[in-house]
Amino acid sequence: ELSLYNHMIMYKHAGSTFEEHADKISHGRGGWASTGMYVDHLKKFASFLSREQLLVLSYDELKTNSQKAQWRIEQFLGREFPGELETLNTHENPNKLRAVPPSARQVLEPLFKDKNEE
């Protein structure tokens, strides 16, 4: 949700604090409530594909260790690619939140608890 909220800020669609955003989510409005949780999308893909046909990379992995991410992609596809992965989201928006505020965490943790344990 923090990433989604930061994208909303970047494109000037946020219109509220993260705490207000979290409150909307807890009442089934906006965020993943309208599109589904990421883990649910992965499960759906996994129901159609074997594990060997599905590579899951995290944004954090791409951002913090793009060389390893590229190596994983190459191993998955069975071929090497010239060059290096670029980190395109490098702009530093002064309004970008770096961590979930404690009050928003209290609202969101119960909603994500079961999914985080899957």
C-alpha cells in the first residue's frame, strides 16, 4: 500500500494523508480492496502455470541488487542478456513516504495478517 500511495502522490492523485488512505482501505475503499491483494494474483497465476514457469521478483530486490535480479532473470530464461538493468524509479520526491506511520500500521496490520502468513 505504501508503494501505491507514493505513486498516487507522484501523479497527484493522493488527496489525503497515508493514515486517511489506510482508513479507506480498512473500510473496503481504494487500494488493494478494489484490485485484490498481490498474493491472490500470484496464486491465480500459479494455478495456471507450474512453479518452473513463474519467476517472482520483488521491487526491493530490483532496486537494491539489480545485478542479482538480472542474474535470476537470465537463469530463469536460460540465456544471458547484454547490459544491465536500469533503475528507472530513482527520482526523489520530497513527499514520498519511507515507512508506514505507526497509526496506519495499526489499521493495516490486521487486514494483511493472514495474507502475510501465506
